[in-house]
Amino acid sequence: MAIFNNITNLVYLLNGQGEVLLQYKAKGFGQGKWNGPGGKSKPGESSEKSARRELKEETGVEAGALEKRGELEFIFNGREDWNQISHIYVADKFKGEIKASDEGELKWFKIEELPFSQMWDDDIYWLKDALAGQFVGMRFYFDNEGNLQKYEKI
């Protein structure tokens, strides 16, 4: 049984024009990949509160209603410190002006043109479903370099 030391939360903003906001991670875990803005929960912080805080810190905007669209487990063989459970949220309303932080560049992508070759290997298996309104529950197994080895629905 995997031990999960990290609880993370990602927020995917939709703009009503068939686009989703992604962040090109400039540093830290996931550097060099496009992903939804987000990060780790602080001790005692709910997943939704963490998702809202991270979104504000990384994009400058506040989300309206957040809809939980997934729970994903990530297990890294030989890098147990990377193991995490990630809560996935989607919002189609937000206020404020989008501005990048030192976490990385922000860019709107057409949902049918997501840059999967520059994203985590697992994203191709669940992201479009989550953005389309489905709840996804999956477990992904990676090697110690972050390469996807296998996956399963949970």
C-alpha cells in the first residue's frame, strides 16, 4: 500500500470559449510541463481552500464556484516523497486580472488542442473527461524519473 505524504490540488479555469488556462511550471516539481495552477495543501487546510489559495497566488484571480472533478493518486517507484493524492477542480467563473507569478507562464489553450506532449504523461488519460464534466478517479504508477508505467481506474 502506497503512503501519500502530499495532498495537492489543481484548478482548471474555463473561459466559456472552449479554452482552459494552463501554467508552464518554471521551477520545482513538474518544472518544464504545462499543468493546471495549484499546489500542496497546508496542514489543516481543506482541499478547496488550498485550491483557492494556490489559484490566487499563481494567477491573481479568485474562482467562483469550484466543482470537484477528480481524485488522482500518483505513485512514484523509488521516489516515495513524490507520492501524492491530487484533487482536481474546475471553475468557469472567476474575477480579477490574470497575471503570471514566478511559478510560471500562463496561457489559454483550446481544449481540443491541449499540449499533451509537454504535460505529465497521465494527463491524456483523464483531463479531457474532467473538463467535459465527468468525475475521474484514477491511480498512476511512475518510475523514479517521472515516466508513466501503468494506470488504473479507482
